[in-house]
Amino acid sequence: MGRHQHARTIVVTGASAGIGRAAARAFADRGDRVALLARGTVGLDAAARDVADRGGTPLAVEVDVADAAAVEAAADRVEDALGPIDVWVNVAFTSVFAPFGEIAADEFERVTRVAYLGYVHGTMAALRRMRPRGAGAVVQVGSALAYRGVPLQSAYCGAKHAIQGFTESLRCELLHERSGVHVTMVQMPAVNTPQFSWVLSRLPRHAQPVPPIYQPEVAADAVLHAADHPERREYWVGASTVGTLVANALAPGLLDRYLARTGYDAQQASAPRRPDRPVNLWEPADGPAGHDYGAHGVFDDRSRTRAPQVWASRHHAALGALAGAVAGLGVGVAAWRRAAAG
């Protein structure tokens, strides 16, 4: 996508790594002012350099999105430094990979506070500023797991389901108000991000995204499109997301049994889990003693750089018209054949 005629002020949470990092770079490519919200100074500083190098204006703000007051203060700082917020993108999360019975209550609560309430806090801060102006967009980065839970990720799946319900309620309220503020959700497939190298895991082998795996730039491109077209209620990214959601709608019980059989092995790579690996549940993995993880995880050689299905998600109206035309043609041909036979 090319540059906008006018630069916008964008907030990206979880901007130091993964999808957030890739999205920040993509907004910077268009000359936007990008506020980078995350824990950990190493990744934040590197993300700010990325934005500046690509032609954007960066503002790095170290914040834990689980802290509502800190998120509100961060929003004030953004508007003081960069101007009114046009787009707020919620990405930040943390997780635990383990069977539910092996997750402690405080760990489950921490995931919920970051991965769910972090979105609520960000959305609250954004709407306090956007609603009076009657303009703005909130983009919630979701997952196919917002619709379909999988084993070993009960805390994360619960958070994503919660975001889905919360966003639907909010969308209805904004429509009732005839507000010019829009909220949309982008449901992602498995993405090659650093989270699999720093997530708290009790699995015997290294955690991995369930193939097919996509690069973070595919996700970032979808985030940008959603920010430009937030009137759509949601976007599905990747054929695997579509397949999962359709299968769950048609045969959820069958999918339960399939995931019970395959879900444990599919979420683990062949290499054993390193006991000395970093964990970012309570503290950032890229703290003072850490390093910059960037946007990509360790699965580059297995990840896709394109998702042709994204075009279909963006052009559903055109596809619907085409399908209608094809159906109409079929009806016309059938009628012609009946007439010819008569």
C-alpha cells in the first residue's frame, strides 16, 4: 500500500515484536506517526529505530497494558507528542502453553489481564479520545482461536473469545450511537512470531504454531487494510482460519475429537524445550539483559509470505456479486433449456 495523503497518528500495543512490530513498520512505510506501546526497552528502542528508518515518526512508550491507569497515561502522552489518535491497534498478549490442570491460578489471571483486559484498557483509552471527535478506528488483532478453542492454550483461547464478545457488544453500541468511530477485528492464522520462543511452556518439546504458518508481514498487511476500512466488522486471514471457522460452525463435536487426537503433537516442534529459555509472562523477555527479538520467530523456513485468501476477505462484496451472477446465469440456462424442451 502507498502513502496516505496525510500522515496519521497510530498506536500499536505489543509493538516491540511479532505482529505488532511488523504492523508498526508497515504504518511507518506510509509516513505515519507511530506510538509503540510495549514492555521492555530493548525491543521498543529497536522498533522506534525501524519506524524512523522507514520514514515514520516514532514514539516509544514502555507500558504494561494490564495496568489501565498506565495505558490511559500512555494515551495522554501520545496525543501530547503526536496529536489526536486516528487508529488504535491492540496486539499485546502473553500466554501459557500447558494443559489446563498444569496452569496456576495466578498465571491464568495474568494471561487474562494482558491478553483480554489489555485490549479493553486500550479500547477504553482510544474511545475516550475518539468518541468526542466522532472519528477514529480501533483494530483488534484476533485469531481463529477467538471462535475455536484448542488444547494446551485454554488461557489464550479464553482471552480471544472474550475479546470477540466484548468487541461485538461495543460495535452494537457504536452503531446505536451512529458514531463515526469504528471497531473491527482481524482473525489471524498461525503466525511465525517470537512468542513461541518466550511463552511460558510446560510442554516437553519446543512450542510451535500449528501449520500452515504465515509470516508477520502477512498479518501486518491485513491490519493496515482493516485500519483503512474499519467499517467491516471483521477480516479472516489465511485459508486455515477460514477452514477452522467453517468446520467449527458445521461440526464442532467432530473438531473436538480431531483436536484431542492431533492438537498436542501439532503444537510442538521436534526439538526439546530448553530449560533456560526466557519467559515473558511476568517480565519482558527483552528486558535490560535481553535482546531484540524482532518480528519473526524461528520458523522462517516453514512460513508463507502470501495468503491469497486475504483478497477474498477484502472483496467479499465483489465475490458475492460474482456468485450471484453465476447463480443467475445458471437459473437462466435452466429456464432456456426448459423452454427449448417445451
